[in-house]
Amino acid sequence: MNLPKVIFSTHKLHPDVTRDLTTLGDYRVASAPTPEAILNESAGAEIIVVRARIAPEIIEREAGLMACVRHGAGLDMIPVEVATKAGVLVANVPGANATTVAEHAIWSALALLRKYPVVNADLRKQGWEAGRAHSDHGRELSGRCIGILGVGNIGASVARIAQHGFGCKVIAMTRTPDNLPDDIEAVSFDALLARSDVLMLCCPLTDETRGIVSADAIAKMKPGAVLINVSRGPVTDEAALIVALSSGHLGGAAVDVFGTHPLPQDHPFFELPNVVLTPHMAGITQESMLRMGQGVVVEIRRILAGQRPENFCNPEVWNTYCKRFDRT
């Protein structure tokens, strides 16, 4: 008798996705998305749906683990090398929340340029005239130069909205400049910094991008420019960003990702009036949760049927995986 495979999720998922996963196996959800709960409650997992960081020891501990399926695109939550060494498949769902993140990035830029954080705070605390006093210093997004670091699915969505919705000039630095559309100008990193009115960080976290937005890099940005980080926290030097925001060199920043999650309540970001802070939610809406979850279901169905994932992130593991589970 073949028992249902244990499918463990680090978080609760969309109700429709929960229903589908329940039909595919013995579906379990962590009682809390904390490292301790995930470590303890993932015992026996054969497939893990990943929305929080997976410790290497989980993969090394679980002899029956078949796959880690990322509920999203970024793979920094999965120790891919450890999974590959253990013969565990890694799959993801790229592009499912690209429009969601892009909308958040554009909304953040609009809020910063129109001084929304201080307008909202002063209107509530000091009244109509105090809030309205900031209006003369607001700026329009239309026609400005948008710089994008990393033009994958998210960066491409940002570019499309910025160009066709606001008539922006879009420049970009990407690992594959030859793949850029003709209406996006490929530039060097220094040029990206120097020319961008709004700098959008949309790149994955890699050895090359870790700390790339350093104090030196920020100093090269236009006075009054705004920075939007929907990438990963360690892409920026937070201390240097705080200095630039406090001094007025940067006009503002919208930060959705941080060096430490959750963001400590005593973090200096909370004291800055020219910052929009969100709790790593740029890619989360009802619609995107459904799309990402549906992508996870597709991948898990394929894996359970003995097929390769559609979005196979470590394809070199396939032969080892097949030997582990006596598959041809």
C-alpha cells in the first residue's frame, strides 16, 4: 500500500491551493513560520513548499525528501547546493508575482515623489494646512529616468509600466544586456547610479549583488533621487542608506526587504520621515498568492507523477534523484 506523500508548507496558502494540495497528499502546515517550528514540524516531509528559509539540516535530516518547491521565484530561502548534494529536486514559480511586485515598486515611487509619508503624517497629527504644505515640493513620475538593476520578470514588468504608463525613460543594468528590448538602454552600474531619478532594485541576491548598493554607490546617485528595494535586503548597505536619507542626499527610499526579518522596532528606518516601509509584502496580493500556489501545485503534480519539474532549478540532480527513488 502506497501511503500519501507528506507535503509540508512553511506557511498557510491560498484556500484553493490548500484544497488542491490536500488532494495530492498528506498536507501539513507549520504552526508558525518560525525557524524553530519549521525545523521541528517538517519531520517526515517528502515535499516542502517554501515561503520561509529552509535550514540545511532539514534537507540533510530527511532521507525521504523528494523536493523543495519555492512558492515564488527567489531561491535564497533554499540551500540549493545542499539539496543538490542530497539528491533533492528544487523548483520554483518564476514570474507569477512579477506584476504584483512591479505595481508595488511603481506605487512606492509615486508615494515618495509626492511626499506621501510626510503628507499623511502631518495631516493626521497637525491638520489640513500642515499636510498640504508639502504639496509644492512634490514631483511627478511621468517623464523621469527610471533605472532598473536586474531585468528579469519583475524588472521587465517595472519597465513596461514605467514606459507605457508614465512615459519614463528606462535604463538598466543586467547580466544579459543583449536580451533587453530596444526601448531599454543598457548601461554600466556607474551610469545607472548617476542618471536614475528613481533607482529600482529588482535583482536576485547573489555573490555579485550582495552589498552592491554601497556607500560609494549611493554617493554617485543623483541628489534627491529615490531608491526602491524590492530585491533583497543585503543588496544594500543599510547604514549607508540611512546616512544618505538623513542628510538629504537621497530624496527617499521604499524598502520592502531588510538585512533582518522581521525588522526590529528600534531600527533607524522607523525614525526617517522620507521612507516607505513594508514588511516583505511587495509580491503578495490575493491574485498573486493564487497564481504562485497554482504554480506550486503544477510542479508537485509533475514530481509525484515521476516527471521533471517545469521550472527545474537544479537539473543536474536528476540522475541522483532517480537513483534515490528507483525511477528510470
